[in-house]
Amino acid sequence: MIAVCGNHDHAVAWSTDPRASAAKQPIALAMRGWTRQQLDATDISWLARLALHLTVNIGATNFALYHATPRDPLFDYRFVPTLDDGEVNEIVGGVDADVLVVGHTHLPFVRRQRQLTIVNPGSVGQPLDGDTQASYALWQDGEINLRRVAYDIDSAARAIERVELLAEMRAALVETLRCGFAPHE
């Protein structure tokens, strides 16, 4: 399995602050505690060993993998589809890869910046771009394409309703699934 550490993985593994947005912070902290209770020591140890970044070579293509950005692998929220070229250059400066894969913002995009292709596959279960479908990226024959697939949101919502959280926190999570963005922000 190829995986890098995200801010919530790090928070669960080390009982640290996930540094979510102000509107999501109470939910993030509550979910950190709930998640730790669901995992055993082996699971938490696995999360603690996740790398902050990886370089993966597939054939002749070099991929650099970060949860957020190369400048701040866990917490940088700046990498959005509309970011101007100057800021993108500042963020990706020094990345030695053909493809940079990021996440964190949950906003899917593919962008070419000089010789670097930057891809954010989006999100499964926490959409923030207005589309409720699961978003992912497919790399095939040297091309990267963003894809969407419908999934059983009602089932996911029912699972959230069973989580021991304050009712308003559960409602906010379910509303995000159902509308495709975080309306409480």
C-alpha cells in the first residue's frame, strides 16, 4: 500500500491538534477521540509510521505524494484550483517529479505548471466542491483524469448518525455529504 500521512491521521496517531478550519475544529477534535477509540494499538502504530511524503516511480513517471503541499505536508490549505501561478511556483519549487499528488483541500483538479502536473483527486465522503459524488483520479497510459462515482450517501449518513458525537456535529457531517460542501463554514 502506498499512503502518506494526513492531518487527521497525524492527529489520531499522536493525539495532536488536527488544525481544521475554525468551523470544523470541534468536529475534528471529537472525531479524533472517537477514531482513537475504534482503533487498536497496531492501527495507531501504523498511522504513526506513515510518511509525510513519498516519491514513487511507476515506469518512467516519477510521482511526489503529499497530503497538503511540499511546503507544509500536513496543514497548508492554499493549494486550490484557482491559486495563481506565482503561489503555485512558490509551493512546488524544488519538487523533483513529473506528477505532484496532493489532497487536503478536497477540491479536485489537474493542473500543469511548467514541467510538473499537479493533481488533487478530491474526496470520498467529505466533498467540498459542490458535487456529492466520490471523486478520484485515474492515471492510465500517462494521462491523469478526474473521475466521479455515485455512492450510497444514505448509508454513509446512517453510519454517521450512529457515531457518539453531539447531534449538531453529526448533522453537520451529514449535511456535507448531502450537499457537497461544508455549509457551516
